[in-house]
Amino acid sequence: MSATFNLQDELLRQIAAATDEAALEAVRVAALGKKGSVSALLATLGKMSPDERKTQGAAINAVKDAVTAALAARKETLKSAALDARLARETLDVTLPVRETAAEAGRIHPLSQVTDELTAIFADMGFAIAEGPDIETDDYNFTRLNFPEGHPAREMHDTFFFNPKEDGSRLLLRTHTSPVQVRTMLEKTPPIRVICPGRTYRCDSDQTHTPMFHQVEGLVIDKGSHLGHLKWILAEFCKAFFEVDHVNMRFRPSFFPFTEPSLEVDIQCRRDKDEIRFGEGEDWLEILGCGMVHPNVLRNCGIDPDIYQGFAWGMGIDRIAMLKYGLPDLRAFFDADVRWLNHYGFRPLDFPTLAGGLST
């Protein structure tokens, strides 16, 4: 009898010491399984006399009942503790603000934003978008644009040349998007009305210059196009892009091999501390170059200058982005600094449109 009670005490101690349900299950199998200690005692009842069976059976069944009840109670305790631990581990502070999704947290680069803005403006005027390769031939980048061999204007572009081929010719990284104008004139018949945005490359680097930068050029070829049309297009673009109701423009004579006459365009502004406000003030700021397409360029592209004439212009996308959004250093555009992009970037779901606004 004392052995039975000793077994009960030992089993109850093991049950109380079980730290999880797996350990508790191991105790149950060791006590009540087919080969368990309590099951072994029950198996001895068949060999006992009726009197012994009467007394021993009651004691063994009492041990079984006590162990079963202890197992059930301990299991509930462990399940409750496990649930409390999981709740503590997985608790969410519902007072915290909802985290932004990837689409909300991402930012559009200012250059992409400004490209979308100017595309929307010129598309509203009826311009198509033309694109071309970044790697160009000397013929498309210079010769067809009225840059004679050895002309000093070629030196102004600080060109990145590739190694010479066997025939001595060299490919290059385009120094402007004007080769796209050449390709367009060679492929299409007038009237032509396109803009050519894209990357360009020149060997220069400082606060306002980078070896790779972005330009947008425009081209109009028609029988009756003239400088009055050019002036109106540029004025409407500046008003829409800088979001002002009025803009004063100043056209100054200049020189570009591919236009004649050639002009540089200033717009009136007021410098206020670190800001530039357009449409007011007494200062002038140069923003682009333009002019009537040189007759030699038209001839080089298979267009008769006695029938057609046109005008073209070009501006730096990076530069006008700096002017509009107050970006102090051009080099930061290409540093891939997420902190800078979070500060100056635009929300990806806010598409610039003329109806909804360009700077939303």
C-alpha cells in the first residue's frame, strides 16, 4: 500500500514539475500508457485473490484517478500560460498609426516628376515625344547639325568618345538630344512637332554641372513656322511649368551651329533669400537656348529649306528642376541618398496634370 502512495506522490511531483504540454504528455505516457507504471499495477490485479483485489484495486484506481485529475488540471494551467505568453508576444498597440504601404512610402525622383510635368505641358500643345539612343555617331551628333570638322564648337561640348574603330571613326555619348531631332527629320516628313527628353553626357562636374544630365529639346518644322510661334510656345510653357499667371521673357542674340538666328532666353524673376520667384522682380535668369533651324541642318536631313522652315529649343531638365523646387546642388540628384529623396521626392500616386496641378 505504501508503495502505491509513494508512486502517486512521485507522479504528482512530476506532473507539477512539467513546464510545457510536451513534458506533461511524457509524464502521462510514463504513468498511464500501455507500459506505464500505473497500468503495470492494474495488470497485477488479475493474479490477486478476491480479498487482495478488493483492497489493492481500490488503492490503484485511486492513484489512477488522482494522476488523471492532476494531468487535466496541469494541462489547463499550461494551456492558459501558453496563451498568455502568445498574447504578450503578439500584442499590437492599436493606438499606433497605420504604417504606410510601399506605394505610399515610395517617392518619385524630382527629375522624373519634372519630366512628367513638361511632358504634360507640351502634350497639351500637341507635341509628340521622340527618343533615341544614348550612344551616337559623330555624324548625327555633330556633322548633320552643321558642326564642320575641326570647328571649335565641337570643343565646347567636352565629349566622351569611345575607342576608334578600324576605319578611324569613333562612337560617342551624345552631348545633347539634338541627334533625336536629326533622326526624326530623317524618318518623318513635315509637319513635325516633337520634344526630345533624355540623358546627355559631357565631361564636366561641379555644383551646377554633372557628367550625365538631362535635357529636353523641342522641334517644329512646317511651311509657316516663325519666331512668333516659338516665343508663344516658350512663354506658355514657362507660365504652366513655374505656375505663374504672367512671365516676361527676354531674347538675346547668341550662337549655335544648328540654328540661325540663335537666341538665349531669360525670364524675369526676383531673388528672395534662397528662393527665386518668377513673374516679378527686376532680375533676369537664363533658362534655355533656341533659334530657327539652320538651312544646312534641314538639307542634311533631306528637307528642302526653300519650302520648309522651323525652330528648335533646348533646356536642362535638372536646371529647371532646381529653379522650381529650390534644390541647391545638382550633384545630389545622382547620389542615391534615400534621406534626400524622402525630403525632395514626390508621392507616387500624385500624377502631374494641367487640370489637377503640376506640383501636387
